[in-house]
Amino acid sequence: MKRFLIGLLACALVFGSVEAQAQNKKKTTKKKATTTATTGKKGKKTKSSEPSTPSVVTLPANSNDCLFAIPLEMDKPYGPTTAPDGAGRIQEVVADKAHPHIFEREHNTVWYKFTVPYNGELEVSIVQQSQWDDYDFLVYKNTGSYFSNQVMLNKVSPVAVNMAGIDSAAMFAAVMKGGKGSGERKGEGTARGTGKKKNTEGDLPGFEMTPDAKPTIGMFYDATDKMLTKNQTGRFIKSIPVRMGEEYYIVLDNRTMNGQGHTITVSVHVDAYEPLVLFYDKKGRRYVDVDLMILERGGKEGERPIVKDEHYKGGKVKFVPGFSYLLYAKKEGFFSIYKEFNSMDLMMQDTIMLYNMERTERGSSFQIKNLEFESEEATLIGNYDSILTDYLLMFRNHPDVNFLVKGYVQSYGVNAEADMLLSLDRAKAIKEWFVRKGIDAKRISTAGMTKNEIKRAAAAALNEKGGGFSNIKAELIITGKGENR
């Protein structure tokens, strides 16, 4: 029976190799066709319906030695990588009688390192490119000077061990059924990071997140095994507690010769707010990609970028209690968004952070409804500073954009001339506020209500079906770029 299983396994490997070669041949042919199309030769241009595959990350030279460990950023996948090749110049990890639960030797290794940004439980997700690879990993806490020498001399022990072997018979059975292996992690029925946005407004289109690949092996807070030795066949070990500022190393080893690469993600599990962060173009009625930077403040590293993406298309972002954040988004043809906020403020909000991207094109307007003035006067009162500050930041970040401030009043039409003058004076008061805050006066023009607008407003207020007075107090209208300079 054992020989029969071994024979079947060998057949599967041969067929898999043939299929992989065929796929590679198809990819090569496809790539050549694309190259030909760009040279200007005649040919029918077809639009590919296949999703674009992520580019492969080449592992840096010497990264299979501890001294040249690759720095990882929290919550950001690294990979898919090229395959680790060899043990490097130094065999840092070698088992002995006192330390049996580490690699007996390194086969094909790569070292990673990272600094913990906040207290929590360490999670590691490793997605193998090939399920036939046999990846193991050890986690070490940096002990200070000469750390790599201490590892090599077995004077420091790993704080986490995942060295489970491949259950070849179970994997072969899964392949025959078209599956992806056995021993799923608890709660793994749905891929992590998948989901569909629930519309909060009737005119918003649906938003579907790209599903993440399921981890092949790793370390998670909801796993049960504290350690997996080479005699076991599990896939996930339980998280370990970590604290802000600590540095850790991961050594990842593939026992399979001529194997393939992987993707690794390191994170800290903590009760956090993870909303969908989306950017929406009202006029175009679509979500848009933006150049996004989100900085986390309050850690030992000062400001830590948790999102840095020139083509951010939307997704979940983790905000941790006790930290403050700065968000800056920009896109050509739109006003930039600049927001500072505290994580405690976010906990009270919905599961979606939706930002409207306002266009900088001529004619775009912004209605201000919650401004307050002294009765029958042009003096701003109340919380007008906080109301106008968002618009101030918009125009400050776009010094080439000029705009018109238009004032409004409530009118019964008794004295149209006086109401027209009052609406203009209120527009001038708002302009003066912007000028005091540093906006060039040449960029701002002003206007009040016309006589016809006063008449229509009065008619609406007197007509029971008219809906009463308008609640618009002022309007900012884009007049162009650089026209008033």
C-alpha cells in the first residue's frame, strides 16, 4: 500500500510539473504577443479579462543570513518572492541535543526582521506559492549585541517554533479532489480581508474588496498549538505576546529543493477599529484611486506610515486605540484631503470612512449651510472657524485655484435692495476670514444675491408649497485656475 501511495504521489508530481511547464509556455507566448503589439505592428488589440498578477519580489542578496535580514512593515504583505536558495554563507541554525526543536540545519532560508509598533499578540501569515513546498519558521527575539552569533552558538532560543512536516498522503488526497490541503485554521472558511461594502447612501455603488490568499502556515491568536515540531502535521501555532519597541527576527526555511517563493505578512493582533477607507467622486458617481498617505503618531518610532500607496483603490485600514493619525490624499483634478484625528474618535463611527473627492474644475461649488450671522448683519458668530477650516485647507493646498464667495439671506422681498447688499456684505465677511487665514485676496471674488433670486426666495417663503426659506448661508464656486493673478 505504501509503495502504491508513493507511486501515485510521484505521478501527481510529474503531471504537476508538466502542467506548470505548459502554463509557463502559455505565459511566455502571451508576453511575446504583448511585446509585438507595442512595436506598432498590425494586429487585433484584445482586452484581457484576466486579473493582473502581482509582480514577484526578488529576495535581496545574502538575505539567507541573519546579518542581512529583510525589514518588514507591519500589516503589509511582502511578496510573492522568488524562492529562497541555499543556507547562505553562515549556518546560523543547527540543532543539538540541548536544542532539538530547531532546524537540524538550514536548507533554503531567508531572514526577516521587524519592530513591534504597539502591545499585542504577534501574528504571522505565510502563503506558499506551491503547496508541495515544506516551509518551516522560527521566531527569535533580538537580545542585543552579537545577536546572530548567539543564535549560531544556540545561546538564544526561539520564542516560537513552527516546523510541522507535510502530510503527503493527506495532501495527495486533497489534490485528487481539487482541494488545497487539510488542517484549516479555525475561522478560515472565509478568506481574511474579504468582504463587500454596505452602502450607506442610496447613490453609492457597491464596493468589493479583493480577496486575500489563505495562509498556508503561520501564527495566529486563535490557533491552539503552542509549538509544532517536525513530527507534527499542523499548520498554525498560537500567537505570543509582544510589546512596543521590541525587535524580532523570523527565519523561514524551505526543506524542498527547487521550491517556489512565498508571501509573508506580520501583524500585531489587538482590539482595533478596521473600517473601509474609500474615496468617492460624486460627479462621476464612482470610487477613485488616490495617492494616499496615513501616518500613525504616538509610537516609539514617532510617525509610522501605515498606508503609503500612490494608487490606493480602497480597503480596510487598522487604527489602534491610543494613537493619533494624519491622513493625506491627493489626485490630479481634485482637491486634496488633509485630516488629523484620534483613534478614540473613530471608534464611535461607522465601519466605513468615506471621503468625497471634490473636483477643482471651473463651476464646482460647495454649499455652506451651518454658518451663523448676527440678525440682519454681516458679522459671523458661533463656531464658524471650525466650519470654514476644512475649506481653508482645500484652497491652501491648491494655491492655483480661484473661487467666488456668494452670500445668501432669508428674504420676504420687502426691501430687495437691502437684502442684496446684506448678502454681498456677508460674502465679503467670509472673504475677509479667508484672507486673515493666509489666502491671497486676489484669488477670491465675491457676489450677493440678484434681485430675481431675492424674488424667488421671497415667493418660496410665502408659498406654503415652496418649502420655506433656503438653509444655504453661503456658496463657494470655483472660477478657474490662476485667472485673478
